[in-house]
Amino acid sequence: MTLPDLSARAISGTDIVVRVTPRASRNGVTLDGATIRVTVTTVPEDGKATKAVIKLLAKALGIAPSRLTLTRGATARDKTFRIE
């Protein structure tokens, strides 16, 4: 699994909007124009998919997962994260 280098977007205080696809065939992060798409194999229950998204997104951004805070879209496919 190769992740795109999103380290240029890892600026403290920035909001990042992602489109999430749970129950995918494999985990991954892709850029679709200006949209960041994250696919995870986990199911969207009890926040499991969101936790998997945070891990993948943090890895692609080159930051610690603890620096990402979900600000919008806890139960939606479109999520907004703030980089602390």
C-alpha cells in the first residue's frame, strides 16, 4: 500500500476535508482532484472506521495520529479534521 505524500498540507491549525469509504476491499488514501479520499476495510460502527481513517491520514500527512481531531462528520462519509 503506497500513500500519497500529503506532508505539505500538514500545517498546524488547518482543516482537512476527506471523503471516507468504509468496508472497502483495501485501505488507502488517494487524491481525486482537490478531494482526499480515504478507503478503509473496517465497518462503520462504534467509530472503528473513523479511527482507521485517522491512522491512515496521519501516516499520509507524516504526523502523529494524536494531532488529528475530528471536528465535523462523526457519522457521515464526509469528515473534517483539524491538525493540532
